[in-house]
Amino acid sequence: MERDNPIVIIGGYGIVGSEIARLLRMFHPAMPIAIAGRSAEKAAALQNELGNVQIISMDVLDTNSFQNLPRRPSALVCTVNDTNDNILRKALSEGIPLVDITLWNEPLLKTIEHVKAHKPKAPIILASSWMAGISAILARYTMNGLADAESVNIDILYALKDKSGPNSIEFMDQFHKAFAVIEGHQLKWIEPLRDSQITDFPGNRRFRTYRFGTPEQYTLPLTTGIHSAATRISFDSSLATWLLASLVRSGLWNLISGNRFNGLRRAILHSQGYGDSAMLKVETRGRGCKRVVTAIDRKGQRHLTAVGALIQIERILGLDNFPPPTGITFPEQTPDIENAIKRLTACGVQIESWPSGGTDGNKG
């Protein structure tokens, strides 16, 4: 691995990309970093903050701008939606390691098949499960010490006033679409915003959560052999959650899809705030027992997503004390799940773990 060459964060001056750059500078101060995007002016502000950061003018939709990339980046980190797969093609054709945190359900399935067909010469980590793989990492963590893990339930509490960028709320545009999961080793398509349950979150907070399309519901059964994984979400406003579920089930959300209604959809569900906590609860069931883990990041979803990306960057560069992976892999396939949890806690994420209804699992 050519660590002397810069790691390129595509979309590196955005809300999540800039947070990734800050974490890399904090934990790996000597690592060369390049931030790529369409606005050199925006990138310059981050360069002034961090120092020793290379700025690259690049538009993912314009392949001619790719000539501005370093000759041989140590890795590419994709934090923007590349609808034409130009970044992926660049990584595959030149054997550049790639971490992608943007792919949602259906595009992920297409990318998996595309990568397999091209037999990648460098590792490709698809870390687009919730918060750049955090949900999948926590799910793997709950499986440790649990006899015959069978199913995983992931519940997310989304703070409407949390600070987020355009890409981090793009999943709202997917709410009306059926999504792919693996259940009982079979591919199934699930209708969104159904199959609800009441979930108790830390802090005596109780909300009704609804199932929606995230990649870990496909990848976790594929990689770990469990029967099923289900991810559900609630906003921290019961009214907003009820309104969304009603709009989706009635078909109205589909009618207001498309660029024409972008502002309306975001006005319904998104209030750009100054930050709030990001919260997940993961429960894995095994034979006669279960294990529960909760994660709270007081710095919010942009920070938690950046931590997830940091873990995958360290993995793809072999900075986790293991050789870099080969081929296409996912966050839950990290060779040292305990090390990933330590990185989360080192970044200020509060992790609590306990057994419930059995003897497996340990208080964390």
C-alpha cells in the first residue's frame, strides 16, 4: 500500500467529508490528504483549518476532471452520490482501493454484481449501511458470544434537528421504493414504512419505528449467515414519523418524488439544526437468548458517519494491524470487531451492551 500518496476524499469539504478529514488528521496526523470537489473556494476553508491538505478540482459527472487526481492515490473515499459510477470505474480500471459510503439498496446490488464481474485488483469496501457501516459493525458485535445468532433488529432514532447535508437525507427520496433483503437465504423485496414496532431507546424514549431500506438488511445475512436482519427508523417527532408513514402508504410520497418537489419533501421531514445526538439500538437473537447494544453519538449523525468512514479507511489501508482486505467487502467483515468498537469509543461514541433473556453476552 502506497501510504505516502494522498488519500482522496471525494466531496471532502462537505458536511461529512470535512468531518472525515478532521478525524484522519486527528488520528493520523502525518497522512497526506486530498479533498476533491467542484468548489475550490469551499475546499480552501478546510485547507486553512487543517493545513497540509491538497485541493483537487473534480466533478464526479465529468470524467475529464479525473485527470486532476494524483497519479496513484492510496485510496479513494466516495462521500457524494456518483449516479454514473465514474468513481467506481476509475478505481476498478486503475486498481485503486475504494471506500464508498453512498450506495443505497438497489444501486448497491448493481454495484456488487459489477465489481464481481471485473475481478478488482484492489480492495473495494462498500460501507453504505447506516452511518457508513456503524449499524453493521454493531450487529456483528452483538453476535460475539451469542450462541447460533439467528436474526438482527436495528432501530434508529433520527433527530430532525441534527445537522446534515444533502446526501445524508437523500434516503428520504427512497422511502416509497421497495427494497431488497435476504431472509432464509432467499432474496425478497419488502414494501417500506410497514412492519412497525414500539422501540424503547435510551433515556426513557419510546417511539414506533418502521422498516425502511438499508443495505445491511441484504449484506448481514449474506456475510454472516443469519436468517434475517431488519432495520427500522423513527424520527424524534412522533407526528413527523406518522405523517411520513401515512404519505408513503397512501402513495402520495411517490407523487411528490422527483426534483420538482425536493423542497417540499425536505420541508416535511428535515429541519437544518445546530446538531443533535445520533442513536442506534441493535438486538441480536440467538438460540434462547439475545444481546442488545446501544450507541449514542452526542456529536450527531455527521460525526458518527465520519467515524464509520474512518474505521473503513483504516481497514482498507491496513492501519488496523491487519492486511488490507481483498476483493469486495462490507463493514461487518472486519477481522477485529473489538478494535472497531474501540475506535468508536475513542471517538466519543457511547456504547452499552448487555444480555437479555439468556446467559450469553457481557455487560460492556
